[in-house]
Amino acid sequence: MKITFMGAGSTIFARNVIGDCMCSEVLRDSVFALYDINGERLEESRVILEAIRQTAGGYGSIECYLGVENRREALRGADFVVNAIQVGGYDPCTIIDFEIPKKYGLRQTIGDTLGIGGIMRALRTIPVMEGFARDMEEVCPDALFLNHVNPMAMLTGYIQRYTGVRTVGLCHSVQSCSRNILKVLDMHDKLEGRRDFIAGINHMAWLLEIRDKDGVDLYPEIKARVAAKMEDPECDDKVRLDYIRRFGYFCTESSEHNAEYNMFYIKDRYPDLVKRFNIPLDEYPRRCVEQIEGWKKEYKEMLEKGVKKHERSKEYSSHIMEACVTDVPYRIGGNVLNTGRLISNLPEEACVEVPCLVDGSGVHPCYVGPLPIQCAAMNMTNINTQLLTIEAARTKKKDHIYQAAMLDPHTGSELDIDTIVKMVDEMIEAHGDYLPKYH
């Protein structure tokens, strides 16, 4: 079996996913093909993963492929392809995504999923991923493409709509969602044996049901505790708690993410909101710097002290591969096209996040039915921007980039139309060759 990891220079993520595979008796004898365009980061991943492989018993083998010229060979004959690339990295592209909008008075927290940051990230990533897909269609047409890259709905949706590659998008916020709300509200005694049901779109999928081990609905108690927790000055999850108050349901991704997915919480006219909801503006650039420095320190320590035995992470990828190989079913929250209206009050061309069953014949999305109307409405504000961004990537029409930004709930609520166009033009120019040419 061959497992190819695209963007293996994403050292921590590569360590988790490939390390998880090395912990599996079903997968550990695989050829692990590591691909990246950065030789230094690729070598760091190889060193760490080779140490993990030896610690796990020395099964399988590792191969490295550097540069675009070796990409097809990295993919050739793969059974599974894991995607974890970041086109343009922190410097220059993430810096551009934050600093130019800031000049126009538009502040962001993460900028990787929606908003002008998410739009630009999608537009520079889609051409690279489409290149992966075209290679896969020729050299590993039966492989399953496991996408972990944001903006999840835009990237996964594009590959699913416009290529022939079998694809599912994976986000670890699904499996931690119900755990998070119970911990935030000090309901730790309800964690064991809990059951949940989640559906919507990536980073805004709704916790539609949560029950304890005896089947008792936990939402009444959750809602009773929200008001008091909102008064806690140390609570950093107030946006999602406010979702419960205003819309009736908790959602999957963190409050720092969801603060910028709507028109409610980051408003230049009401600066007190940022403090009131503990919103960490410019969080992603700050996090990037910390992660880069943290990895350097961690890598040095691992070289000096050795690698500890890898503990299997919460990522879905290795479990999906096991289910495909063994035909033992495994349930995930996956990002798939809304074909056949899995969520009946969202459009078919949208990429939705729904329960999926994985077995030897692949990934099988489950029918959900209609979301509560207010939840579907919130999702649609995001889907509008996602679909227009995908259309911009497909047609190379600049007008669709403008429209995606205009209809983005946060951008459109802060800036006038002429300013949005001016900002988009400046960002396109600043990204240079990281973007294709638009007309």
C-alpha cells in the first residue's frame, strides 16, 4: 500500500497523520511518500517520521519527493493521498491577507476559511490542488484524496465538482465539538458515553443533538448555563455561546473563527464588542509566528533527546484508511457535495459537512434533511461567498472575486462596495504570481 502526503513540510500535521498510520497494524507496512517543495522542511519531516517509524517497530518505508518535477512520481500508484499544503505560507501570503485589509479598516481573526483572507487563500490554493488532481487522474485514479486544507468548503467543493478524483474534506472540529461545549460549561460528568448529531457546513456545522449516555437531551441544561458563563471574563468561547442564545445551537469551530463568519461581532463602529466577546484580532498571524518558533524548538529537542512513542491523534485520516482496507465501517463527519440534497434546505452545489459512513467501497454521506431555518440561513451567508469564490477560480473572472467579497458577511458589513473593489485589486496585485491571471 502507498500513502502519499502532499505538503509534508507541514511537520506537526505530517507527524500526526503519518504517525497515526504507523500505529495501525493495517497501515504500518505501507510506503509513506512525502512530498513538498521546501527541501529543508521536507527533511525535517523525514527525520522525525523515520524516528517514529523505528520507535513503532520499523515497519514500512519512507520515500521523499522534492519539487514540482517529482510530484507525479510521489503520487504514482498511491492508494491514499493526504493534502496539507499551505500555498504562499505565512510570509508573504498570510501577511498580505491581514495587512492590506487592515489598511481599509477591515480586521480579521483567522482569515483562512471565509472573509477576504479565506477568499484569497482559496484562489491561490485551488490551482495547485487542481494540478494534484490532474496528476492523480492519470497516475493513481482510484486513490482517495483526503483534504485537510482550508478553506475547506471552497477547496473540497472545487475538487469534487470539477475533477474526477474521489475526495472527502476532513476537519477535526467535528469530533471535538460536543466535548468542547460540555467542558466550557463545566459539565464534565456528561462527557463519557455522550452522543451527538452534527450537520451544516465546515466550521459552521451545528450541534443539532447532544445526549448523555442514557439518552437524556443535554440542551436544556446547556442553555440554562449559558447566561452565567457569558459573564465570565476569562471565557474565550463567547461567540459560540451567543449562537446558542440567538440561534438555539452550538457550532463546530471555535469562537475566534466564528467571530469573522458573520456581521455581528467585529464592527469598527462598536469597538467594545471585541472586548466584550474576547475576540483575538490578528490571531492567525500571531499563531503562525508562535508555531514556527515552537517547531524549531521542538525539532531541536527531539534531535537531542529522541522521539517519544507516538500516540494516535484524533485526526480522521488513518481511521478512514483502515475502514477502506478492512471493510469495517467507521463513522466520520465529512465534507462532501450536497448531492441529492443531503441537507434539503441548502443548495446541491454547496459543500456540506454531514455524518458519513466509510467502508471498503469508500465514503458514503448520510441524509440529514432540513436544518433549523435559522441555521440554514446562517450557513447560506457563508455558502454565497464560497460558491462565488469557486466560480472565480473556475472562470478567472475578477468580477466574481469582487462579488464574493461584497457578499461576505463581515466584509460587506464593514466596507462600502467601492472600497471592497479597491482592496481586492490591491490584494490581487500584492499576491502576484501566487494567483493566476484574472480578467
